Amino acid sequence: MSVPLIIPSETQIREFDAKLLLGCVGAERGHQVIVGSRTEMHWHAARLPRGVYVAKDFRGSSRLMFHILRDLGNHIVAWDEEGLVHASDERYYKQRIAPDLFDLVELFLAWGDSNARTLTRYPGYKGTPVEVSGNPRGDMMRPEFRPFFADEVAALHARYGRDFILVNTNFGRINHIQPHQTKPGGTAAPKDDYMRASNAYFTQLFNAFKDLLPKLAQAFPDRAIVLRPHPSEAHAPWMAAAGGATNVHVIHEGGVLPWLLAAGILIHNGCTTGMEAAALDRPVIAYRPVRDDAFDFALPNTLSADIDSDQGVIEACRAVLAGGTLTYGADREAVLDRTFAARRGPLASERIVDAIAGTSRGQPPRRLSGILRAEVRGLNKRLIAQHIPGGKNHKAYQATRFPGVSADGVRARIATLGACAGRFGGIRVHQLAPNVFELTA
């Protein structure tokens, strides 16, 4: 009997389409699939079928839900949505792994060989199976799924031209959309001396990117410069840095993949988008006016053209937009293969469903304590927490993570995925709760 698959999505624009693809593969293989908003799923956890829950990470912030999900009779498998970009394995272990939750995971799903090595070298690793499956987000970057974004790419070209310059930033802990979160006690506040020193370093980078923005605008007066901040970032400092330049647009809208496909070139420093641009075969620059091995995120910079001056960035952009190329490291393709499994052959989504099927034998008991804890937590979040301004559960903040999608919207996205893959024609969609859907075939 096929076990239900529970596939939550925390950030809609980042991962929902990829998880929908995973869900379609699961449904096609005979599984009942629950896919949608992680927040809404957790609010209604006691009413979902027992199955295999695909966790987004194994951090301490997920502790209560991990125990509730286990008490509800679910298996837990996991990947880390943000497991690829870190300054060192030691910092990754400190910031991204809660040892007790790591031990509750029954199967780790690694992005690639590099991610698998990081997991198995963790000092607390006890031999839990690690499947080097790749990730559904990697599937969406494969050539066969790039047409999924064709309408969005065409719309971006209509708004900004065919070869606009895209600047992607990730300075949330310096420039947070909720400033109180960077103060002591806030979620973005530095917790140790390393993070305080890291924040000082990234403040230098933040200031360098602010200085670069008007120079790009002046160097390319007839071309759009789009600065796309991280979702957690405030926009006002970037708009001020632009100094009123009419060709600068500060905007965070939609998923990043269509922006990367539409742009003429990407500029970043240490961003996951640098890796995604490389996987999409798009020109990408790592702007590195300062550098420190203790704090830099090496992997996305390694996959990019390394440039340390604003004039160098301008010259490289000018060359690429005139039809030239950038210079990358000689082992770039090998690094990509170690980073993203399933770049060729069976989809990561197919490999994941196969791996999960071998993990889900025998369901844990469903305990009354799990049902009660899930219902109490859900009521508290729905009736109280989502109405507290400034909190991470506030409905306005949650709406930035998962703006929402209708059942018809899900059906339309499945149809487009199916057109790319030549499959999924028999997938049925039933809405269970706001932004939570059941897929069956």
C-alpha cells in the first residue's frame, strides 16, 4: 500500500512549484499527496493523514512540530532548503542542526555529493541513511522544465527589456524588513562573537553594493538595473542608494528562476541565486570588493566570475551584454555536478519518491497526546499568534512567505508542468484547507 506523502512549502515563490512537481510524481506513483503551505499544514496537522512528512530542515525552531508529527504517527524524512550555502561545515552544524531533531530524521535527502558529505561528517551523525537524490528545485532548473517559466520571462522582458542587469542581495541580518529582529533577542540578532564579526564584515559588503548601484545606473543609462533584495530585506536603503535613477528598480516579486532566465547578467555575493544562475547556464558575477575566508560563502562565489572592483563589474557587464563571455573556474562543471545531483537522467523528484517508498514501512502509533498538542497549537496560531504585529506568525508577515494559491491555480501549474514533462494528465486536485491540497491520480 502506498503511504501518503506530506510535502510542506514554507516560501511559495522559492519552492512551491518544485514541491508541486515532487507531489505530481508521488501521485503518479499511487501515493496520496498533501502539498501546500507549511504554516496551514501545521495548523491542521491533526486532520492530515498519517504518512511521510518531508521536512524542510532539522533546526531547533522545528522542535515542537517534529515531536507533534511523530506523535501523530508520521515518519520524518528531510532535506535542508538552505543546506548548500555556508561559510564552513562547523558553522553549518552550529546554525542549522539541532542534534535531537537530527536523530528523529529517518532519511536524509541530499542535494548532491557535497551536501551528503557535510551531513555524514557531522559529529552527531549516527548512520541514518543519506540518499543523494538531488532536490526538486534542481529539477526546475533542468532544460526540460525551463519552458515552465516562459510566460513570466516574456512579461519581464516586456517590462525591463531583454538584457536587464539583475543584482541579487542577501543582507537580511543587516537590513531586515522588521528592524527589531536585528536587535538583542530578535531572530536576526547575532548570537555569538563569530556572528557579530560576520555582521560587521557583511555590513562592508552591504555598503559596497549600495555604492555599486548608482554606478551601474550611470554606466548603463539606457538599460534597466533590477535590484532584487532577499524577502527579509527592507527596500528603502536600496531605493535611497539608487539616488532617484529612473532606470533602477528595487523589487522582489515572484520566484527567482524566471528573473535569472530573463536577465542579461546576474551580480551577487554569496547568494544561492549565484548557484542557480550557474545551473541555468546564465552569466553570473560574484562582486567581491572585500573578502574573508572565515565569513564568505564560497560555493556560489566559486561558480561565478570573481570580480573585486566596481569598474571591473561594469566592464564585465558591458562585455557580456555585447555578446561576450565571462571567465569561470576550470572545474565549474564538476562543482555543479557535486552540488546538484540529478542534473541528468531520472528527476530528483523520481529518486526522492523511490527513496521514500523504502523508508515508510510500518506506521508509528497515533497518540492522543499528538492530536491534543496539534489542535492546541493550531488554535493558538490561528486565534492569537497571527494577530500579533511584528511576530513571525503575524498574518501579514506570513503572507510574504506564502501569498496563496487557489485549486484552479494549482491545476493550471500542474498542466504547465505536464506540458514540459509530457505527463501528469491524470492528476486530480482537491483543496483540504486554505493553501493545502490533496493530489491523487
